[in-house]
Amino acid sequence: MIGKNLISLLKSLSTISKHTLKVSKNVIRANSLIIQMLILFGFISSFFVVSIDTINHYNDINQKFNSIGEIIIYYPEENEEFVKFQLANFTEHSLEIEFVVSSMNFKIDENNTISRGVRIFLLNNSTITQFFNQEVIKTKYSGFYEPSQLVEELNNDCNKSIVNQAYADLAAVQLGEATELSLPIVDDSGFYPEDWYNITFLDVVEFIPLFSGISQEEPFAILNKEITHNRTEVDIRSVYQILWLRENSTVQILKDFIENINKELNLEIEIFEVDDKILFTDSYWLPSVLETLIISLFSVIIICLIFFFYGFYSDVIKYQINNFRTFFARGLSIKRGIIYSVLPVFLFTLGYILLGFVLGMSLLSIVLTTIQPEYYLKIKIAILPYSFILFVGQIAILCCVLFFAGIIAYRRLQQQIPTIDRIVFTVFKDKGDII
């Protein structure tokens, strides 16, 4: 039954299209400038709105992928014991990771070298085991080996290191190869400004939660802290602490407490938030200025679309109706004739809206290829929620304008049909009963 109706519909539309297509093309040609403006509008608006959705989506993924525990803080090493004491009542357990920054010269070719800061993370045996057993690490770790294998290798051989692709590319070495790593030492007298460690690349990764969030495009290495055993003491810059809270505590309670003890005791505790320097996501612009700008933009867009479609279709539909009078002359009802005359223009315009939307996304994809992070999370185009609302909103406005324009045209045509007075026939009989 459904197939039969569908075939009948297609056959009907095919017959109608022979009459409507030529007229509709003439309408489009006559209004080519407006159509070009419609495509340009869709192109520009979709580019900017899809960009906003893409940035927001990227930031959400960025935060989600680097999320471990319930809250992450960092502070100077000299405050470590006091910080642990102050936060003991709030935390169930925690993991501490020591953070060092080393300046190294990487040889690009025979004549050129580049100096880069290497971010080095030192973990003890216990932290290595607990960290790589986290479910988030198991699901989002992007190296060649399973996390369980890495735990055993890192604990058994302190000279093995996990590095990101940025480090491997700059050092021009591959998996299993060895290199020297420089660590700053506490004694900065000038005689011993740094200490060198021989390390072997255990694994090369593109992404590891937390570490990638801290380093992003910078080269980093993960080491077992035991590598520094019986060597010169390393100059730790800060300590990152991943916290899991007790049942009677919340993240907001802990944040308020940290704010208070920072003021009172000057512990310099910072709450770790993923650095968003790859994309423009300033904490002031996004929640305030940009949000207001988006609301204003959408308001203006909706108003402009209403006036645009009304002006466009008030002329187009009138032109279409005049050219489709042949349907009415063939006995087609006014209602169905208006539908047949409006449908082609609706489909044409819908195609132009879609074309503008696709062009906007195409331009954005080209732009993204030039700013795509090389050693970090890739930026993917997103169309939710604002882009989808814009696209559906255009179609909704288009349908509404067509509906009301069709009703107006229908009433006007009805008024133009001449009224016929009712004629009452009288039957006369002659004498021979012949009418």
C-alpha cells in the first residue's frame, strides 16, 4: 500500500515537474541577485556559527580527555607536606607527580638547532602503578603498548621513558632508541648547572590525560623518579596532585577552602585547568561578551530572515501563481495549484540554504587544517547546538513564510473568481404534457 502510494506520488510529481520546472527556473533567474545574497548569507553565518560550535566542542573534549580524579591542584615543592596536612580531611587518596622544566637543544639538521623547553614528569613506583591503572588512562592512552605493560617496564628499568611525539620528532629518535635528557639541579652555582640522564624511549604517544593537558604542543617525558637516586638532587618546579574526595566533601567546598588558606597561609595552591591557548577561549570573553554577542547575532539574523523571506516570496509567489494559471484552467483546484506552484521554489531555495551551509563548513575545514594541533587533540567540526539551530531556523522561517504567503494567495484568488447568481428553473407544462 505504501509502495503504491509512493509510486503514484512520484508519478504525479514527475508529471507536474514538466510544467513547473521551466517556470521555476525563470523565477530563479529573475531573482538571481537575491538568491546569491541568500547563499552568501548562509555561507558567512554558517562559517561563524559552526566555528563557535567547534570551539565549544573542542574545549569540552579538551577538559574531558584531561580529567583525572575529582580535582587537580599544583603548588611549589617546598609546600608539599603542609598542603597534604591541610587537605587531609577532604581527600580519600591522592597521587603526586613532580614537575620539572628543562631547556634542551634539538638538532633539526646539520646546520640548524632549536632550543625547546621539555616538560618532565617524575613519578615514583607507587604513583606509576596507580596512575596507569586508572580507567581513563586505559581508554584514552594513545601509545603502542597497554598501560599494564608500561607499569612493569617503568618500575623495572628507571632509564626507560614515555615521551610524546613532539619530543620524539625533535630528538629525531624512534621507539626503543636512547638519548640524553637534561634535568636542572638544585645547585645552580654554575659548576653544576644541570645533570644528564641516559634514557631509552619505552613508548611514544600522541595523548595521555593530564600530561597532554599540561604540555599540549610542548615536548614532554615521563620518568620514574628513581632515575635520580644517588644523583644530584633535581630542582623540582612544582608538584601536581590528583585528588579523590571523601563522601562528605565536594569540589566546590575544597575550592573555597583552598582560596581561604591561600589568603591566610600563602601556600600558592593553584587549581589545574586545561590551558586553552591553542584556541581563543579567554575566560572573560566566552561566558560574558561572546554569549551576549551570540544572542544579539541570532536576534538580528531571525529578524533579517523574516523580512528577507517575506520580501522575496511576496514577489516570487505572485509571479509563480500568475504563471500557473494554466493549472486552474485545466480544472485543478486552487489549493492544489498553489501547492504545485510553490513547491519547486521551496525546493530550490532549500537547496541554496544547504549549499551556503556546506560552503561555510568547507571554508572552516580549510581554516582548521592550517591551525590543527600537530601533537595534541585534533579539532573536529561540530554543528551542535547553534549551527543546527541556525540551519533548522532558516528552514522553519522559510516554511512559515510559504504557508502564510500561500494562504494569502489562496484567498486573493478566491476573491477574483466571479460569483454566479443561483438560477431557479421553472418547469412549464403544455397541454400535451410536453416540457
